[in-house]
Amino acid sequence: MSILVTGGAGFIGSHACVELLDHGHDVVVADDFSNSFPRALDAVRRVTGRAVPAHAVDLRDAHGLDEVLGSHDISAVIHFAARKHVGESMSIPLEYYDVNIGGTISLLRAMAAHQVGRLVFSSSCSVYGDQYRRPITEDDPTAPVNPYARSKLICEQVIESACALTGLRALSLRYFNPAGAHPSGLLGESPRGAPSNVVPVLMKVAAGQLGKLTVFGADYDTPDGTAIRDYLHVMDVARAHRLALEHLEDAPGMRVLNLGTGTGLSVLELVRACEEACGADIPYVITDRRPGDVARLVADAGLARRAWGWHASHDVRSILRDAWRFEQMFPRGLGGSERDRGSE
Ligand SMILES: NC(=O)c1ccc[n+]([C@@H]2O[C@H](COP(=O)([O-])OP(=O)(O)OC[C@H]3O[C@@H](n4cnc5c(N)ncnc54)[C@H](O)[C@@H]3O)[C@@H](O)[C@H]2O)c1
């Protein structure tokens, strides 16, 4: 039996594949490579020494998805594939609803048709919105303030309906800010186009490929005025997915869990930590707030600890050290020519 990993060539998905393969699971990847490279899967094979069957498919392509599920014995799905940038979602909201919600509905239909009844879903702390000055628990009300976050919350609601109708068992993991890279340096965050998550941008500045970091807003209600986030190591996130799979049977229906460290860091604190980890100056410029951004998102990660004994085992130094190793080994990321695009 294999685990279908949608978006498995992406940043978090590829690290989750390593974790699953290292623990004896088989994986099958479905990814359209719209924000990743097949070379990420080569890295997964190299790190694990295991096979990674992969299909180049857009999740909204019902026929393509049916073929994937029909050609493997799938026991569960981990659903990473989505568009993920808050800022971009403000300018192309319909695309975000289409890919994120449309892709999820298409996947749920295919899973039902092939009697696959286990799902782990990638949700986001952004569903909580801009309302908390303290660590956020899963019971706190949601109030998304941008199309990306809304799309994630709607997906959770759609999945919950599917659970009620079909007996699907699902876990929605609300990640705070995954960052870092595999400790080997062979795998890391390597999007198509310019990076927009703060840690890969910091790496490009530290390496001298970018002149400076743009800090969006220094007038938030936080001690130094810059936005506070809860950064957690991508390998901790990957481990949580393996645990989620192992705990899907614990309860029927849909459950929600936060994945974070419980510790917040401002952008300027992150800049200083990065200067230390990389041994380089990080010039920055402060501009206006970015539409859709919020002041503070820090997890109360108590439920994951109580339920599974999961806690983040890496701190921000380890996140930045591993990201820096990947940056130095792959200064141009895992990309290459357009020839790399397509089926493995
Ligand atoms: N990285 C973060 O900071 C963060 C935080 C919270 C939640 N998440 C969620 O985690 C998941 C993974 O994030 P990531 O950082 O690895 O992003 P990513 O962009 O690196 O990975 C997403 C993968 O999905 C693929 N994909 C996108 N649309 C697709 C489609 N229609 N059909 C098939 N494949 C498609 C992309 O090619 C990519 O490989 C996403 O759902 C994201 O919303 C990420």
C-alpha cells in the first residue's frame, strides 16, 4: 500500500516524502510542477535510496487523477498541492479558489471513487486571521483576511462535509511557518521564479544574489513594529505528517491540529538570527505593509504534544543553518532548464 502525496515535489511535500520513505512507507507523487521541479524528487531518491513513482498531473484534471489512483494501491492521501502566497492571492483570488478548492474537491471525488478513506490536509495558521496577541489554540475562532486563507478554511469545511457523508477520516494540519531544509543540504525550498517566503529570500540576500530584504511594515502592534511569526523546521513538519498518518484511525471524522513551536520571532529578530547563522550582513529596507498580511501568528502547540507527543525539535538557528547549507550547495535552487518539466 502506498501513500499518495499531492504536491510531493514541493517544499514541504518533498521533505514529507523523505520522512515517509525513511520510515518504511511507499509513496506516489502527483504534482503538476507548477511551483517545483522533478529534480526535487531525484533528491528524495538520492537521500532515501528508494523509488518515488511520480505523475505530472493537475489535480483539477479528474481523468488524470483517476488514472493515478487507478494505477496504484493507495491507502491514504497527504494533500499538499495548492497555491500558497498571501500577497499573490490578493491579486489573483479566483485562481487561488480554483486551484485550492477545485483541486481539493477533485481529489475528494477521486478518493471516493477509489475507496480511499484516509486524508491528511495542509492547512494554514492564516485561517485564524489578525485577532490574536497570544498563542492560538485550535478552538480559537477563525477569521481569514485574505483569499489564500479563505481557500484553506473552505477546503477544511469541504473535507468535513465529505467526512460526514462518506466516512472519510481526515486530519487538517494548520502549519505556522515551515522553513529550513533537509540536513543533508540536498533538498530545500526551491520554488519556480523568485522566492517570496522570508527565509529563502534571506538566504539569497546572505549569498549576495539579492541586494536587500524588503520588510513589509514596521508599524504593527508588536515590540519592534515588524510582523511576528512562529517558524518551525520543515523536518519537524514532515515528522508530524508521518504521525498524522499513524493517528488517522484514532477518531472518526475530521480533526484539526496546529503545527508550531509556540515561540514567535519578529522579522527583525529573524534578520539578526540569519546574520549569525550565515555570517553575512543582511541589508534591509522597510516599506508599507503588504495587503493581506497580519501582525502576529504564534501557535499553541499543546494539542499535538498531548495527542501524539509531537513537538518541534529544532530551533530557529537549526532552521537557518540547514537553509544556508542548501543555499550554498544549490545557489540556483533545484531548477534548471524547461526540459526538466514533466513526468518523471
Ligand atoms: N510553506 C509555508 O509557509 C506554508 C504554510 C502553511 C501552509 N502551507 C501549505 O502547505 C502546502 C505545501 O506548501 P509548500 O510550501 O510545500 O508549497 P510548494 O509550492 O513548494 O508546494 C506545492 C506543490 O503543489 C504543486 N501544485 C500546485 N498546484 C497544483 C495542482 N493544481 N495540481 C498538482 N500539483 C499542484 C506545486 O507544483 C508544488 O510542487 C500548501 O498547501 C500550502 O498552502 C504552506
